[in-house]
Amino acid sequence: MKDGSDVFGGVEFVAGDPGVLATRPVRAFAEDSLSLLADVSARLMGDDKARRLSDVVSFAFWCRKAHLEALAKGYAEAPRRLGRGLALHIAPSNVPVNFAFSWAFSHLAGNVDVVRVPSKAFPQVDVICTAIGKAMAAAGDSRSAFVRYPSDGAATESLSLVSDVRIVWGGDATVARVRAMPCPPRCVDVAFPDRYSVALVDERAIADLDDGGLSELAAGFYNDTYLMDQNACSSPRTVIWLGADGCQRGRFWRAVRRQAAEAYDLQGAVCTDKYVRLCADAASGLVSKRVSFDGRLTLAPLAEMPGDLSDLRGYGGYFYEVEAGTVKEAIGSLGARCQTIAYYGVDPEAVREAVMDAGCAGVDRIVPVGRAMDIGIVWDGFDLARVLSRVVEAR
């Protein structure tokens, strides 16, 4: 690896030391890797500020040692796997904790990691990096560095020249820009570009819910969508209804609105953008009937099932909705950019079979409503523990 002054010029270090950054990878799921992540988990769980941030708590819970040991058991070939080398992470700017999961997956795979955290100030970034820095110091670990620099900085180009893996989270333009930067011949690019997600809900199942069950379902849907203003790729933007029953659909949306009224901090700019979007959708004929604007919850019923839902981009509580006669019909509208189907009242195995039978180019995740934001080491169809490491074969 080049000297730190060559590749880290103009870079702010949030955690880690470029002067002592390790140069060699280790075995996948090494005990030291598990112990470091478990220590980070314990430090976050013991931090009052961290415990007030739900997404940080989710990361800490994922990193607990019992979960990591159970995860490692699924990789029987781990003793034959070695990290690829230096992994450069370009984290998204709109999901504060994503950088930490990206690092954890790569760290478990055995890599040396340089992680570019969001340039925007997030308390989650500060809290997590503080915990990681303390855990690294306590363990004498030098395999990770967390950095911050402008997106148009030259550091990405310099780091690309010495990277064995580039993990890029962001829009299509970001992915294309990084991919165009020179890198070593064996460098592996893992890209997570623009995606979208949907919810698939059978109204007949809602009829079986009492008020408590309906509130729980609405809270799960709220967490999938409003917590990130639907900016996350895994947040549903369109609800596809099966077993059409307007009464149950209305009951569901009323419960969601109550949840939003209690918990959602409505911003004026978001409200204005939603109103403009509704006007544009109505003028284009996309919306099937006259609808009322609601700042906290805006519904845009589609006139018919489109051939591809990828262009329907609602944000901040703006949901498209459309009916489908069957699961097969619903799957037929999902293009290559579809990432997640959040379901309720539907057999997930039946959905998976429909996806497989259709040879759907998209749909990598099928999860219950309320779990769309859960990130795992298998993401966007990539088993990251395997993609970010290599097998050392001996015969």
C-alpha cells in the first residue's frame, strides 16, 4: 500500500490512524474480528446517547457476539477464506448507519477497511465511530480507518489505485463515477445503486386484525417508510393490494395516518414537494380518481397496473397504490430495479416461487412488513461474506 500521505491527502480521520493502518487481510470470521464487533456492540449498548438512537441500537444488536457466532456457523468454509485486502467503502449520504454495517460485513470477511462516512453531520456517525475507535484502541486493532472528505475530492481516486475491493452505496451517477476510476486489475467492485421497493398486502388478512393488531401493523409500515422519508431503497413506495376490499384498505391507511400524526415530524419542504408531485400525477392521468391532499399521508391510486413501477418515486409519506388480481400479476410489474417486497397476509414462499418462475431480474428480498429496513450480510442478492473474501484452495 502507498504511504498514507499519498492516498490520504486532505482527508479528515474520524476514527483510526493512517500511519498504522494494516496492510494484510485476515481469515474470514476470525475470532479477533468477532471480538472487536462484540466490543463495539457492548460500548454502544452502554452509551446513553446511543440508546436514544434506534438505528444505532439496531446496529449494536446486530453486532452482539451471540448473533455473530451464529452467523459464522453458516460459513463452514470460513477457515479456507481470506479477506481480499484493502476495501474502500463509499457510504450513502441519506442513511446514517449504513456505513457501519458495510464496515462490519467487510471486517467479518477479513479485510482492511477504509470507510468514507457521510459528509453530512449525523449524531449516529459520531456515536458509532467513537465506539469503534475505543474498541480498536483497546484491542490494538489497526485494520480500519473511518474518513470524511468531499464527494468531489481526489481521495477516492487515490484510494481506488490501492483498493482490492470497492463497495459503493449511492445513486447511479456515484456508482458510474467510482467505477470509471482506475483500480488494480483484480479489484472487485460491489455496487448498490438506485433501487426501489414495494409492499404487497392482502386486504382480507387485515379484516382479521383487532385494533391492537392493526396498530402494530401500521407501526411496522411506518418504520419501513417514514423513518427514512422513503429515501432508503428498501422503503416501499407503492402498495400493491390483493383481495381488493376498499373498507379494509381504508382502515389500514387510517391507522397509518394516526401513527404518522403521533410520530412524524412533517417538514414544510417535504409537504410542498408532495403537493407538487400529486398535482403532476393528477395532470398526467397517472392517478385514477380525485384524491384529497394530506400533508402527513398522501395516497395516489393508480388507474391501472403499470408495466414497470420503478419510475414511481414517492417520498415523505406519499404512496402509490394499485390492485393486482394475483401474486403473479403483481410480480409482472416489478422491474430489475426492484429490491424488496414487504408483505402482509401473503405466503412468502409463494411470492418467492412467483419471482423465480418469472425469472424476475429484480427482487432480492421478501420480508414481512416492519422488517424492510433490516439489513443483513446478504444484501441486494450478494452474500457479502463470500463476495468480500476469497477461497484459498488446496488439493
